[in-house]
Amino acid sequence: MYSDKVIDHFSNPRNVGEIENASGSGTVGNPKCGDIMKMDIKVEDGIITDVKFKTFGCGAAIATSSMATEMVKGKSIEEALELTNQAVAEALDGLPPVKMHCSMLAEQAIHAAIEDYQKKQAAAQ
Amino acid sequence: MNTIYLDNAATTAVSPEVLQAMLPYFTEHYGNPSSVHATGRDARKAIEAARRQVAAAIGADPAEIYFTAGGSESDNWAIKGAAFMNRRKGNHIITTAIEHHAVLHTCGWLEKQGFEVTYLPVDAEGRVTPEQVEAAITDKTILITIMAANNEIGTLEPIAEIGKIAKAHKILFHTDAVQAVGAIPLDVKAMNIDMLSMSAHKFHGPKGIGVLYIRKGVRIDTLIHGGAQERGQRAGTENLAGIVGLGKAIEIATTDLPAKAARLSALRDRLIDGILERVPDVRVNGPREGRLPNNANVSVRYIEGESMLLRLDLAGIAASSGSACTSGSLDPSHVLLAIGLPHEVAHGSLRMTLGSETTEAEIDRVLEVLPGIISDLRSMSVLNKDTSTVTDEVFYHGKK
């Protein structure tokens, strides 16, 4: 049911972990539906120079977390905000229909981390 | 790499003896059992022989055995048939919260037709008590339907005691024994069972064939109308090869049952104890005593079931989970929620069901692989003892 790319990102997830003193951090999902994702980003001069995730969830949740981190790493905040769940799913060669909500979480986690960064920036000024 | 198949509660392989018994009934003895000619009579004989094999296995008379298309049809027929036949006597049905969906959804449909259903809650190990059943009986109760053994957590229900109560109150008692046949001894007479469902593919028979046992004298409405097959109670040309396979499979499954059950129980305990020894923060779902000999079900804290299944699958091990992600819905298993597990813990469940082919070496291989998979997934999980939403007590339960 999963593509080879999903299995690859699930078996060898990229960017697992946490960033100490992250510029921004976002957690989305809840244990009730079985998926929780946390994304940490490090931002320098408007560029996401590092990103790490930790996920409690199914194979698709872990794979989309991994792929989403790959897709925003090195991108500007503006570019990262344009990341859609559709793009994450496509980069994984598709997801089964019942798993599309997992890719939503990845998009939401990135957005939550950026929002947190922007709030911190605003507070600092 | 050979797959280590630990999903025998989902389905089993057809055993070679069963397949051999079935094969002639596709091409040689393919007659319609209703036909007058010799080809038809051969088929009829084979069906009656299978009926005797089934009857002998559960302490019934051959005339009380009706072939169906499987467990779901048997459950539907027993429950709907009993409900509509007795609707002038009453409209109340008693069942439990942890039945298979073939029972629960049938009861749910009957509620829409004006019947009332009591879904008895179960204790933390998935057991319903005979006292609960008796207390739920009203003067409107026409049917009690309670499973013999739970398909997810392996809990054995006190069906002999429930049968006694049903008999004393003159209420029909149906049991879904789909997981129990071939796993534990069953005697419909001694246990006062009026109707019993089974499915061949759970005990090394073929898929698409099952049985409903209906005690002599019990009358229920017909579900499948048409021809006069199965003494006019279940229409449709008989699944000849399937019936022959079911007969052979139940004969094999119930021969030397105590010895087979003891072997599986020992392997099951080796698996459960091995996991508890090697992995912290694991709980056993269902009881340690009074559970199906082949069923191991654990919840692994901080991680999700489907991700465990996938990693096990990549390692050549087939298992299942009650997590939402394996059911296609957002809710985890109704059984795990009914025994009081928080969602987070229910999502982390792992069911491994052994079969007659399972070996000690296979169990040891699982015990070698599983701890690494769990610690790997835990290392990438956002949940840990600080972020978990559940209390530690949930995880002390069930340990020896």
C-alpha cells in the first residue's frame, strides 16, 4: 500500500531529533487520533538552515515528517510557508487516501514552527 | 527469508491435508448436491460427512449444523433470525461492547428496526461476568449473544455460565466462536449454547465457508431465501469443496486439542514474558490466565502500532495492531477502548497470534528483533515519560 519512497523515508528517516535553542518549534496533532509531530527549525538570515522532527505516529506520519524536513531545509521562510501537504505527498510518490491527513500534519507542523519563530522575532523587537 | 506469520487470528493457511481433501470436489465430484444423479449423490454424501465431522467436534447432532458463507453470515443469521422470529415475545438483546463488528453492527442495525440492545461493559481484562448478564435480563429479552473468545485481546468469556443463565431464563443464547473453535474445547450441549458461529479459515480451512449451529427445537427466521438447501433454512447451492475442507479442517483442529493448546500457550507465554523482560513500559492487553492459547497482545508505550507493524514486516514478521492507522478510521480498536485504555495506549497496541506452524525459533527471532524496533521508534517519537498524556499505572497492569 505504501510507495518505495514512503518505505525508504520510514525506514531511514532524515532529520530525526531536536534542535537545542531552536529558532522556532511547533507541535501539532494529538494522541487521540494517533499522530503527534514536533518540528524544530533553526533560522539564520531568513533561511531555514536546520530542521529536526520527532513524531509519534504511523509509517506515513514518520515518512511525511522526514520528507517535509528535507523539502524546507535551506529554504527561505517565505518558500517554506508555500509548502503544501499535496507537495509532500507527491514527493513521496503518493500516499493512500486514508493517510493524506498525515501529510496535512507535516504541513501544519512546519507552519507552527515558523509561526513560533515569527512570534519570538516580534517579541525580541 | 521466510515470513514469520503471527497473524493467525486474521486468517490461517489452508493445511495440505485439507487442500488434498478438497481438490477432488472441484473437478471429479463436482456435482450439485441437490441433483438426483450419481454425480449429485456423491456430492451430497461428502456434505453429510462434513456435517458429521463438525457435529462431532462441538458435541452437536449433524442435523443441527448449517453451512454458511462464513462467520459474518453466521452471526448475521443467528442474531437477525432470532430477533425477528421472537419479536412478538420481546425486543431486547444482550451483548457486550467487545464483540466482533459482525455482531456489533448487526445489533446496531436491529436498533434501527426497533430492537433494544444492551452492550455490557467489560472489566480491564475484557471479561464480562455471568452476574452482569443476569442483571441485564428483562421480560423483553429474547437473545443473549456473547463471544466465546475475543479476537483482539484473546479473553475467554464465561460462556458455560452464561449458557446456564440463558437456559434458566428461557432466553436464546448465541456465541460467536470464530476464534474459539479449534483453540479451546467446546461442547454446545454441556455449555447450553443454542447457536454458535464458526469460520473455517480461522482453523486452517478455506475462506468463504462457515457454520451456524442451531440447537434442535430452536427456530429462527431465514436470512438467505431461495432453494431448499440446508433443510430449507439457508438457500444457495452448497460450497461443496469449501464444506469438505471445513469438515477436514475442524477434524484436524480438534484432534489432540489439549496438547496443541498447551504447546501454543507455552509459546505464547514465552513471547509475552520475553517482551516484558526485554522492553520497558509495555503492558499486556487481556488476561494472563483465561486467554486464547495463541493470542499475545501488548501495548508499547510512546509509539504507534502501525509503525511497529511496518518495521516488523520489513524484518519478515507479520503481525497486526488495533491502532487507528490499521483500521482506516481515526479511532483505535473498540475493544482496547472498552477495556479502558487511553487512546495513546490503544494506538500503541501490537497483536501477535500464533498458529500450528509457529516454532520456538520463530518466537525467539521476534524477541531478538522487536526490542530494537521499539527503541528505534521510541528514539524518534515525540512522546516520552515527560510528554505522555497517560499515567504510569496503565503500564503496571498485566505484568506477572
